[in-house]
Amino acid sequence: MSGFAITLIVLAVVAGYLVIVYNRLVSLRNRHANAFSQIDVQLQRRYELIPNLVEVAKEYMKHESETLTAVIAARNNANTAREAASQSPDNAKKVNALATAESQLGSVMGGFNLVMEDYPELKADERMADLHRDLTSTENRVGFARQAYSDAGMVYNTECEKFPNVLVARMCAFQSADLFEVDAIEKRDAVKVSFAKAS
């Protein structure tokens, strides 16, 4: 076999390997984007539940309009951030803005829950109990979706950083994936919702 033929075979093997690496990185990047869409679905569900929660609470909390307004404002802010992030889940600024908005919503919902403690008849309302079950279920799904998103991002980033994959990732401008993280430990917890019936 001539040197030229050997060179062609080597180049073909290298090119084939690069194509395999490229396709794997594309697949992992798409899996990460899909994982974000699962977060998006669950957050949208939660944002649809919150106005219902406020409507039920309005009947009992007539003197707490400031609290109820803050809940709706935080919900709307988080929903706007969710919509922006869902348009480009690979945009770190938009995903981080969503994480910040989620933290703010969690804080406001925590304050709402504290105020609700003063209204035992609201906690005993059957509609509120139903909303509590739906919201708790949705919060669990949000947590699982965030974990899946972070796991997909970690696998993608690891593949992008391995040698020789890193060469393909740089040549083809694969950006590292950001994780859905919250800054402070206390903000990492799911929104705590407690509407246990008064005894």
C-alpha cells in the first residue's frame, strides 16, 4: 500500500471520528434543551395555579391586598422570565434571570404562607386543599425537572471538555451549558406550601 493510500485511510478515520464526536455533542446539547422544556412545562403549570390560589385567598384575606398583589406580581415576573428562557434555553443570562425570578417568587410565597396562618378558615377551605395538592405535586415535578436539566447539562459539559472532544467543541463553537442554580442555600428549597386543615 502506498503512502498516499495510508494517508487517505488515516484522514478518513479521523474525519469519521470527528463526525461521531460532533453528532454526539449535538445530541447531548439537544437533550439539555429538551430537559429545559420539561422545567418550562412544570413552571407554567405552577404559574397557572397561583392565580387560583390568590382568588380563593381573596375571599378570606380582604385586608391583605398588598400580600396578594405581591404574589401575583412575583408570579408574573417569573412567568415573563420563563417565557424568555424557553425561547433560548441555551442563553445563560435568560436562564439565570429565571432562576432569580423563581427565588423571588419563592420568597413571596413564603410570606404569603405566613400571612395565611392567621386565617384558619382559609386553610380549612376544600378548594384550598385541592390547590395545595396540585401545587405540591407540581413543586415535586419542578424539582425533578431541574435535576434532569442539571444532569443533562453536566453530561454535555463533560463530553465537551474531554480530549479530543474539546477540539471539536471549540472548532464548532459548542458553548458550555449552564445549570439551573439558585445563589443562596435557603432559596434552593422548593416553595413551601402548607394549607393543613385547622383542627
